[in-house]
Amino acid sequence: MIRPLVLSILSGALIAGAQNARDPAACSNSNNTSASSKYQGSRANTAPGNVSKLPIRSLLYFGSQTRIYARYMPWFGDSHHREVGYRSDDAHQVARQVTDMLSRGIQGAIVDWYGPRSGAKNDSTILLMKEAERQGFEFAISEDAGALSDCKPPGCDVTGHLILDMHYVADHFAPSPAYIRFNDRPALFFFGLEKYSIDWRRVRQSLPLNPLFFFRNSGSLNDPNADGAYAWIAPETAGPSDPMGMKYLERFYSKAQSSGKIAMGSAYKGFDDADAGWGKGRVIDQQCGHTWLSTFSEASRFYSSKNQLPALIVPTWNDYEEGTEIETGIDNCVQVQARLTPDTLNWSISGPEDTIDHNRVLVERGSDWSEAADLPPRSRSIDLSRLRLSGKPAAFCVEAVGKASMLNHFSGRVEYAVPNRPSE
């Protein structure tokens, strides 16, 4: 359930609390994300824009206390990956990413980790930990199958190799006060390790700190080695009758209701691996933001304020190659046009209106913009006499504020000379 929006007419300022993490007023679609402005976008990813900083939790059921996490990729700047305009081992970039995630209501990042020998990827993970500690963020390690790729049979003990990696985590990451914990136990995630024959009992018995093990997909809810399971995105299951992959999520949530394990849901904008060197032509279309909204609605079908979903993962924050990143924002295909009559500002909106949270009317005085009104999403005009403007010339702009992590769209500057009115 999305929180209701109440009309408020203002005189240059917004009533406190109407929107969390509000950006300064400006009639501009300038980049307000941690994504590089050098990145031009792709078929699956919009170019960085002005993104709604409404909390992602607002897309879940009313009264949600669900923890919100995002999958973090630490590999950009590596020659094996696409150029996105930044390096993942740049401390300033990591700081910007943590700040941006926090501004959208994301509580922590789960790192796609390739082990202590992965060079810049491990350096990025260390930087993320330090930034999480500094900014009040959380993080956790998810061992990727790629971390074990150099352990090839015969003669290599894959279980022993994994244990060494997990001891590194126990020594260098898990003691951090920012590390993700459930019931005071550090959470360890595993991705793609099902292709290896691993003695999980031996792994558990070898590790300190009594960690919790999280495996992917609904089958893990019945796995005796798992303490919890997390949903993901399954483009291989999508088809004409299920273009968004909802049956995958439905199966996960249905099993989670009776499993007794810690369930972590999933919400995603879509999928397109055209830019991945390993791509297979798999696609889940974004449908102008409707896939994003539908994945939250699916979680809300099964959970409520009385039956809380423990956590939810966004896959991903910054996987540009598989088209799942939300760092640049989610394009909801909206356009705004505005025009003035002597006493009324009117505007029209094209595109899916259900992706708009509310409209903002902005006024320009000199070189500064301020908010003049905050209006419901279906509003299309406002009587300017209610704004108590001075007699100085002014310009107006209408902003269609997207729902959480969607792009905001602007009408552009509309000039207006306020007529002189007789004193009352």
C-alpha cells in the first residue's frame, strides 16, 4: 500500500515530513545519483537523471518494517567489464554510492564478492565496509562462485578453499559493527555455489562467530544447510504468460510462509543481458516502471504489518551489464508540459500516471527555485492567486515526482509576470 498524499499549498516551503530525502528545488533533470554523468545509458539502463528519493519502503505494504538491501557489484574499472564512468575501487565513488543508497531508503549492500585474492574487487569491498561504518550503513559478503573458479579438480579441495575465504570474512569483515546481522549472528550469502560439491557441515563447523547461511531461490527454504533464503530474478522463467517473472516470486513467497527460515524477498526493475559478455539474450521488460512496482506488489500480497517480510533485496544497485541496476534511476516514460493563463498554471502529463507519486509546482525568484505547492498525482492545474506571490516577475515549473527510485520529470521553465493587484 502506498501512503496517501495530502494536498498542501505552501508559500516557498514544504510542510515538514511530506516527503523524505527531498532534493533542493530546481527545474532540472540534472543527475542527482552516484552514477557517472559520463555514462550514456543503454537499451536496459537509462542515462543518469534526477531520481525520486522517496524511500523504497514506501512501495511495500503499509507499516512495513522490512529491511531493504541492494546487491552491490565491485568490479567496474576492470577491463573485463563495461565502462560505466567510474572505478569501484575509488574511495570517493564508494562514498557517493553509500550516500545515494541511504538517500533512497536502502539500509545496506550485499557485495558480490570474489574472494581475498580478487584485487580491486576486494579493495572495493574494504572501502564499502569503511564507508558503511562512517555513514551508518550496513553491508555483508556474498561469496560468488567465481571466487572458487581457480580451484579445479582433481586435487583441489573446494570445501577447504571456501573455508579459507570464509575465515578471511570472519577476520576482516564480519567483526565490523556495520556488518549485517540477524539475531546478533552475521549473515553469509552464497551465489552460484550449487555447481560445486561442498561439504556444508564441514564449512559450518570450521567457522567462528556462528554465522547464518543464506542460499538463493525457493529450494533453499527446504535446505537443511540454510538458515535463510533469498529471492532473486529469474529471466529464464519469464514468457508470454508471465513477462515479469512473477511466478518465480510467488513460488518463493508461498514456500516462505511455512518454512520457518529467514526469508528475503526480491524487487527488480527488469533484466536484459545484451551488454554482458556472458549474455544469452534473456529479457524481462521494464514496462516503463511497472515491473518494478509489480515486484513490490507481489511481496505485499503475502506480507503485512502483522506478518512482516524480514528483508528484501534489490538485484541490483549497479549491475549495468545485465540491465538490473537502479543506480541511474528507472525510466517511467513520463513527459510533462506546462502553460500559463493569467491566473492559472496548467499542465499535462503523458505516460503511465500510476508511476507518479505527486506533482510539485516550483517558482523561480532571481536565480533560486523554491517549492510553491505539493499536489496529488492527478492534479493538472493550480490557481496562482492561492500562492500569495509578490509583484515581481516569476517563472514556474512543474515536476512529476516519480515513485521511489524512478526518474522525476520536469516541464521546463515557463515565464510569467505577476500582475499588480490592488492592496487589500
